Amino acid sequence: MRSTLELGVAEEKRKVPNMLRKVLQYDVQITKKFVELALRTTALKSLRTHAKLFEVNNIYGILKQVHSWVSCHGIVWLAGWLSFIWLFNNKDLYQLQVNMLIALILDIIIIAVIKAFVRRRRPVPMNKLMELGPDKFSFPSGHTSRAVLVAFILICLNPISIIFYPPLLAWVTAVSISRVLQERHYLLDVFCGVGIGLLEGLLMSLIWFSQSASASILSSLSDEKLDGGEYHV
């Protein structure tokens, strides 16, 4: 009989409905087969190798930070985006800066709450992950939801040039697949991460702050009055 760890469920023994247990069993089996098949494909095998390269040793500290950015790590992205807001005081960027910041915070909170509630274990035990690795819960994939959310914003809400769409979508795909190949998530975690990212994007479309409102928010958070803000003098 499969252990609760193999099923990716919570550490504590909880009664899992038979239907859900079957879904989790199928997810484990399909994920395992997907990884085995993917590693026979040169491109996907290379993706896993490059992703794991950044986790080999503390000597690669700088590379780890680059990897955290590329893989859409929540805390690193939040800190980096705050730095971006601080360093680039351009009124043309205010709207994107504020709304993306709100979106990142929203995503981190939603993913944390769902993980705390579901408490599904990762495919690989925590003692086999690196000391600076992720949290111990797997469902859903925060990296995936965040990548999808960022892409949704840059394509639908604050559109960038269409020539950047292919690399942006390729990045989202690479982030999603790499989470499975690195044995950080099951396929179900990633698919649900995609869905959550899209729902978060739709929610952001409903609360999207205007240029003037964004400038006012940044102005209230800084000592300077920003161009375009309601209180700019």
C-alpha cells in the first residue's frame, strides 16, 4: 500500500475520501511516467540539468538568485519588484509597478493559504532537498501560478510588444515543466497552478488601478511627490 508520502498528502494522518485518494494515486503514477519519458527527450533532460545546476552548492549563490528570478520564486520576485519600484522612478511605469506588486502579494497569500489547508507533500522528501529549498508542501505550484499571472498581466492588462509573446510563453512553459522534472511538484499541482494564475489575472483585471491612482499610491509610500500623482506639486 502506498504511504501518505507517496500520495503527496499531509504529514498527519487524515481521512482522505476514496475518490480523492484515487485521483492522487493516478497523479503520482502519471507524473512518474511523465518524468521518465521526459528524461528520454534531450531538450527536457537539458532543462532539468540546467535547473538543478543552480542548486548544486552554496558556491553558486549568485546563480541561485538568477535561478530564483527565472523560476519565479515568490519572495525573490517580491523583493526584486520592490527594488525595481525604488530604482526606476518613471511615471510611465507607475501603473505596472503598483498593479504587479499587488498581484504578487495576492498570489503569495493565496498560494500560502491553499498549501496550509491542503498540505500535500512534495514528491521528494524535504531531507533530500537543498537546505535553501522550497517549503515542504506541494499543492499548488506557486512558481507556476506566479509565472502565469505575470504573463497574463503583460499580455492582457498591460500589453507588451507582441514580439515578446513567444519568449514570455516559452518561459511560462519552461517554469511549469521544470517544477515537475525537478520533482518539486506533481502534474496536478502544476495544472492547478495554471488555473489559479489565470483566476488571479482575472481578479486583477477587476481591481486594476489607473495611472493616476497608481502614482498616488507610490507617492503615499515615498517621501517624494511623483509625477502624475494626485498630490504632485
